[in-house]
Amino acid sequence: INKVFPNTPADQGGLREGDVILQIGSQVVKTSDEARRLIDMASINEELPIVVLRGDRQHTVTVQPIDMAGRLKQMRKERERRMMQDELRFQ
């Protein structure tokens, strides 16, 4: 895992940057593309166990996928609001 964004299901579930995903649900993961596909196919709001290698130990975390479309809209609005505030401040 290269990046875990704050306040996302990955963050809330306990995934960390540097974790290596070994298994999602009952499926062994061999590539990052396979991990993305399995996460994309996961049921919204249902717990999804993920086995990771962290350092030299395996850990199981539970992530609850959400529909990110609404979250992305909210993030865009917040970014636009901050940009407008910055513009007003520098005028």
C-alpha cells in the first residue's frame, strides 16, 4: 500500500502505508491489479477482511467499503470552498 488517505475505510479499518496485501476476503492476492479488482467488487457497507504483511508479521484488518462517489463530491466542494477563501484572502 503506497498511500492511505485519512477518514477512508482503509484508514478506519487499520490499513497502513507499507502494508502488503496478501488476501482479500477468501481470495489470495497476487498483484496490485487483482487487489483493486477485488476491492472494487466488494459489497458496499459489508465487512471485508484483509490479510496484510506488516513488517515480518501477518495482520488481519476489517474494512467496510463505502460508495466513494458521494465522498468525492464532498471533497471537491470542500476544495473549491478553500480555493475561494484563498482567492478572497489574497485580493
